[in-house]
Amino acid sequence: MTKKASLGPKAAGTAKKTPSAPTANRRAKKVAPVPKGYRNVTPQLVVRGAQAAIAFYQDVFGAEVVKRVLADDGVTLLHGEIKIGNTMLRLCDEMPVFGILSPLCYGTSASCQHVYMADADEIWERALAAGAVVLMAYEDRDWGERFGRFVDPYGHIWSLARRIPSPKPAQRGTLADASSLQAIVLPAEDEDATQYAA
């Protein structure tokens, strides 16, 4: 007759226990829901010629390139991240086959990036020198900002500003009205920005 081995208290206590789901979750590394450097809302631009546009934003805004993910062709930008000041901005190339279109396809833009920078005056001059078109003159405004608006060579609209002391009531009267806005004229199909071509 075969006698079965008996497990003593010590041997029985060596069996490994599988942690419960809540315990396992507590041990798992916490992942921040928002990536580092991002805020809750991030602009994403669709650009015809994204690589060239990045060069434009570097020259004009001093943008820092954070990430580039290219397609197999080595040219098409599937995902790009740049940082302007303290703000992240994402962009990708126009891909009509997927219905991803840039402002140059529509002939206008329905949105505008508003930028506050201490060196806004210099940025404005660099933007115009690089081919931006003025939509609203850059000048002191009644609401206490030096403000202007332009459209870049890729069809995206930017308003640029820096805070200034608010004028006294007696000095007000320079607030721009609709007559100060210029019509948006985007480059034609054969006039795509070539200055920043990769």
C-alpha cells in the first residue's frame, strides 16, 4: 500500500498565490492620460507639403521639431509634432485618397491659430519675409494688444499678438473694423510654396 506524502504547515505555505485583479492593477505602472508636454486641446494641421511647412514654422516661430513619422515613400509626413513656445502642435501631409485635405484644396481655412509671443514684432516681420500674406495689419489695438493676422503659404491662418498697456478711453478709436480685413488669397494649384521645398 502506497502511503501519500503529507504536506506540513510549512510546505503548504509555500504555494504561490495569484494576485487579485485589483492588487495587480495597483502594482501596474501608472500611465498619465495626457502625454508629457501636451495640454488638453492640441491643434492639428493638415498641410500640403508638411516637411516644407515645418521649415517655415521653424524659421518664423522658432519651432522645435519633436517628432516626424514618414510613410514608406520617405516623403509623406504621417505624423509630426512641433513645439512653438510652450505649446505642442501636430501636423500631417494632405492625403486626398483618405479624404484628408488641406486649406489649399478648399481655397480657404475655417480656423485660426492664435499665438501670444514676447517677440511677436520680430515674428511678424519674419512671416511676411517668408511669404505670409497680411489679413489684418499688425498694430496696437484698443483691447490692449498689439495684434495682426496673416495666412501662411500653406493656407493656414495665424493671429499674432503681445499684450500692451490698455489705452485710456480718450485714446480709443483705432479698433479695427471689417474694412481693415484683407481678402484671403491662397496660392493657386501651380503656385505652391517652393521656398521651403524639402
